[in-house]
Amino acid sequence: MTAAAILRQFRPDLILLSAGFDAHKDDPIGAMRMTTPQFGRLTGLIAAVADECCEGRLVAVTEGGYDLPALAASLRVVIEVLSGNVPLDALPAPEGPAPRADAVVAAARTCLRDFWTI
């Protein structure tokens, strides 16, 4: 089950988006593989669920990110997506294996399965 499916099941009144970019591939601390367009895509997916579940009520709060060019570019694409200037299908989906992400998702499922059907 995807995060979007869990959000739909939960039906929030408001979505708070922690717009941090320390998972960016260029970030010296995060050591993750997210790209600027992928942050845009993720934001678009969350915004679509906000439109569906809570009349578009979404608040993005900037935090985190230690590579300033990556942070600036990622924040710019997030703003463009939320403004409706970049269509979701113009942003690439992640590709390739993601063992760290798979481990995080598995741990989250273990913690959350008592609360949602996941």
C-alpha cells in the first residue's frame, strides 16, 4: 500500500508537508538519492491527495538541506508544482533499487499496521 493510499484511508483535514531536502543526492549529510525533479513529483502526489481528501488544504514548511544549490532548486520545483506550473507527468519517477527506502517502508509498516490497513 502506498503512502497516498494510507492518506486516503486516514482522510486528513489538513496535510502538513515537511519540505526538507536533506535526502537530495547532492546533500553532504543525507547520503540519499533523491533528485530535484523527484522532490517535485513527490510534492505533486501529496498535493493530489490533499485535493482529494481535504479540499487542497496543504501547508509546506521548509526545513533541512545542506547543499544550497540543491536546496534552492528543490524548493523552486516544489513551489512550481504547488502553483500548478509543472504537471506531475513531466516529473520522473524514481528508478532502480532502493534498499534503504525499502527498509524504512518495512519498519513503518510494522509500526503502523495496528492503525491502518497497509
